Amino acid sequence: MAVGYSCLPSAKPEDSLVGIVFNKKDQEIISQQQQVIDALHKCFGSKPTISVSIDGVKALTEDRTEVVFYLLERLQTGLTRRIPPAEICTYLEQPNIKAQISTLGVLSVAPKTVPSKEQIQNYLDNPPAGLEPIVWKQAKLDNPDPEKLIPTPLIGFQELSRRTKCQEYETKQHQKRLEIISDDIAELNRNHTTTVAKIAEHKRKLLELQHRVLKVLVHQEITRKMGYAIQADEEQLRIKLEAIQAELSAPTQFKGHLKELTSQIRMQNYQTSVFEGERYCMDEVSKEEIKEQLLSQQEGISLLINIIKEDMADLKTIEEIINEETARRR
């Protein structure tokens, strides 16, 4: 026997939530959610004063799904109340009702409300049957989060295998969620890049509009002041602009540096044009003449090779005749 840890329910007692486990896939339950509500309502007698509301659907394994629901009862006073989960579980555990919900694929029913501190302490103080007290005590000490987790015994290999499959399924679900988040981040990055490009484009258009507005204002101001004498503030502005122009035109200031940079750029462009001019190029007529010359030389070489081959054959024939004459004389 081993010991594992299960999450404590997080629902409050006033939520009156009940968890019911089906041996079906979560997508099947979600697609048939209204049929599930109607079937549960029928199990509770199809009373018009009672309505079934589903709070959530969660996949436990690939073929098991937990449906969390609550019952809402309308009183004669016009008010509504949620039926306590203990009453719901007691009603569903009746033999005839249990047989009825078993045909729907229901495996188990349990309340989803968090137990009281006294109930948790009573559970922890009494080791489960078949489990050594020292093992149970060590399991309580090794609890990674006593506020949210509680030790539970794992009886038999099937229970251990079920917990392992549940863990593998949860890992797959987390991986799928991470992939979805990764896709969302990639989409957000693409949108961010597009937005940055649009912002840059709008900034450029804004600068263009600002320049156009400035030109219009200058033209309007010139038209408005046409025929008037220069005012004192305009005279001061003219003096400041002339001082700035004189500073820029000084040989040792910006104008000298600009001239030096301009001369360097011109020299670099001249050197580049000279290097490009020294490159050898041929016209189409010269290319055709060279091509014809190379073809004629290739034909001459081929003809010379054929003559050499014929001469070699003649020499071989002469050598054979000489050898025959020598053999006869002997």
C-alpha cells in the first residue's frame, strides 16, 4: 500500500457543489451538456421547482470526465436556495436512483465542498485500515502543501496505475495549454511587429503633416504681415538668425567640416568611377570573332589528332611486315 496526495476541494459550503464522474470524454460531455442536464433533472423527479445548473466540466483522464453541478430550488415565497450537497449525495446513493444514473455512465458522486478543520484533523489522526501508523505519520510530514493537499492511501496496483494515468493525462493537458500559450505569444509578437511598423508609418506621416502645416502657417503669416514694417521682436529674431548663420559659415566651424566631408566624398566617388572604368569589357562583335577563332583552332587540333592516329596505324603495319620478312630469312 502506498500513499499519495489529493487536492482539497476549494468550494465553499454555501456553493453546494457536487461532483459526478462519467466514463465519457470531456468533449462528448460538453457537446451533450443539455442532455446531461435533462437526464439529471429526470433523476431528481423532474420537479418544476428544481433546476440543475452545471458549474464546470473537467477531464480526469482520456475516458473519464467530472461534471460539477448544483441544484437550485424555488421556494413558495419566491426565493431560491441551493440544496446542500449532502442531501444530493444521499439521494443519488439510493439503490434505485444509483441504478438509474449508472445507465448514464456515472461512476461516482461526491460533494465538492471543503471539509471543516475538525473533519480534516479527525481524518489525519486516524490512519486508514491496513496502513502502518508510522507510514501515515511520515506521509503527513512529507505533505508539500498541507493547506491544499491531503494524504490519501493508494490500495492495490489498479489504484496506483489510475493515479499514474491521471498524472500523465494532466501533464499532457499542461503541455497542450503551454502550446496554446506559445501560439498566443507568437501571434502577439506578430501583432506587435505589425503595430510597431504602423506606428513608424504614422510618425512619418505626422512629420510630413507638421511640415505642411508649418509651410501653411509661414505662408499665412507672410500674407498677413505684407505691407507692415518689421517689428521689434522680428528684428531681434533676424539678429539671432544672422548670428547663427555667421557661426555656421565660420571656416573653423561646421562649414569647414562640411566642405572637408564633401571633398572626401567626391574623391571617393572619383576613385570608384576610375576603378570601374579600368574594367575590361568586349562588344558582341569581338566575342563572336574570338569564338570563331577558338572553334577553328579546335577543328585543327582534331584533324591533327586524326592524322597522328593514321600515321601510327601505318607504322604498326610496316613494323609487322618487317618482322615477317626477318622471320622468313631466318
